[in-house]
Amino acid sequence: MTRIVVTGAAGFIGSNIIRGLNARGIDDVIAVDDLTLGDKFRNLADLQIADYVDAGAFYEDFAHGGYGQVEAVFHEGACSDTMESNGKYMMDNNYSLSCSLFHSCQKRGARLLYASSAATYGGSDTFREEPAFERPLNVYGYSKLLFDQRMRRECGTDFKRSVLGKTGQVVGFRYFNVYGPHEQHKGRMASVAFHQFHQFEAEGRVKLFGEYGGYSPGAQMRDFVFIDDVVAVNLWFFDHPGISGIFNLGSGQAQPFNDVATSVVNAFREQRGEAALTLDELVAAKLIEYVPFPDALRGKYQCYTQADLTSLRATGCGHTFANVQSGVAKYVRWLAEWSRH
């Protein structure tokens, strides 16, 4: 039987990865997390796992072989608050812990598939997995970049040669703007689609930033990637243990915030039996409104991100990603159902 460890198991991406494993009939899963925020249990409640282990106890026990033969570790556990300014806390959680986990995986013969971040690019306008384009704007982005750099050093810059004389798989995924079910516990760090759903539900309108950075109102663009696609790519690499490296995980297609807002509002309208409206019609009806760009974000805001998928495609991974229109519509239907319970 295949034994898997998922850290950050009660979190957004971690719980969805377990869901994806369960769909394959894999339930020998050790879920690792910190449930100080007890409400996160909801993300685990309908999943099949073999054991739950507190993050405070897991890493040392794993290093000493406490969980038997583990095939792979999906390492999603991290401090993901990009506004967190405590650098010591961030580095302890996102760098030092990950380094010790890497060495434990090598020692125990377990494969490591871990969460990096598009925040490693920060102020760059090119999103390719190369040092020349890595310019983090906050300590979160730096903590993720430092671990990527450490993996390049440990595994070889292109990860093509065997790791420390072994053939252990190591894959880092640079997640772009992920959205979808089971992110409700993330508060301010939840996706734009999540916040817009609740804003429209409460106020009957969605607010977007006005013009900024040379972009017209609501036209700033991000690479929004649906959680089901993130899980699918993680599992593709799980199925291809011979491939290692650091890879962008986005849709590869930047779309404006206007597209997200339009998709959210029209999904609501569909549920009410109302016709879809164009962006101009939604603005005219005051269902989408623009607010002045906040001074606090000036100079700290990415107006454009788009994953370069060249490296991902070169591995043979041909996964087709959902666009905002289909992904957000599916998500709004899920949120509407979830909020009724």
C-alpha cells in the first residue's frame, strides 16, 4: 500500500490534494497540520486519512522513521501570509523546516513535492524559473526563494542529476493565484473570487480597483489558476517519479480582474434565472464598481503576472487549465451550496 504524507493537510491546497488522492483510492495518508485554528477541521472532515499528526511533533518523528515507509511527501505546510513581517517566524516555518524535511526525505527514501510560490518573482515582469527573474518583494517571497535556491544547490541547478547520489524526486511548484473550494479559513489571504462572492452576496455589487500602473479600471491582470488544476499537476508529477525540478503552476494565461468579477456576478445571475451581462452592462447597472487605488499598495502591487509554462510543458505534462470563466463559475456554484449548510 502506498503511504503518503501531506503537510498543511487542513489547508486549502493540502486538503484538496488529499481529496485527489482519495479519488484514486489512496487513503493511507498521514495528515500533518496545526489545528490551533480549530475550524480548519472542516477541510478534513469528509476525507479518508490513516492518521493525523500535529506539525509540532511530525518533523522530528519522521526524521527518525516514525511512520514506516513513506512513498512521497506533499509539503504544503507554510506561513502563507504575504503581509507577515516577522522574518524570523517566516524563515523558521518556510525555510528551516523545509530544509530539515528535505534531508529526512532523502534519508528515508521518500519523494518530496513542495509548495513554492510565484511571489519568488515579486517585482519581475518575466515569470520564468530562472534566477535572473527572481526578485521577491516581501519576506514570504524570499523564504520561498531561499528554499528553491537550496534545492538547486543540493540537487544540481537543473535537477537532472540524482539527488545526493540517490534518485529521490524533488519537485517545487510555483503557485500563481490559486482559487477554489476549501479556502474559507484563509481570511484576507483568500482568493479574489472568494471575496467577491461574499461581497456580492452582502452588498449586491463587486468592487474593483480603479486605474493604476498604466492599466484601466479593473484591467490589472493576474494568472488565476483553479485548484482542481493545481491538484492534477501535483498528481501528474506523483505519477512521474523520474522528473524533478522547479516549475511554474499557473494557467499560463493572464486575465483581468474584470473577468473574475464578471464571472462571479453572472454566476449569481444564472442561479436566479437572469441573463448574463457584459462588463459594460454590469458597470452601467452598478453591479461592478471601481474604487480609487489605495495609497498603501502603491509600489507594492503586481499589476501583471503570467506563468511561463515552457518548463512544465517540456516535461510532457500536457494538462489543460480552466480559464477564469469556467473555473469561477464552478467555484461560485460550490460556494453557494457550501454557504447554505
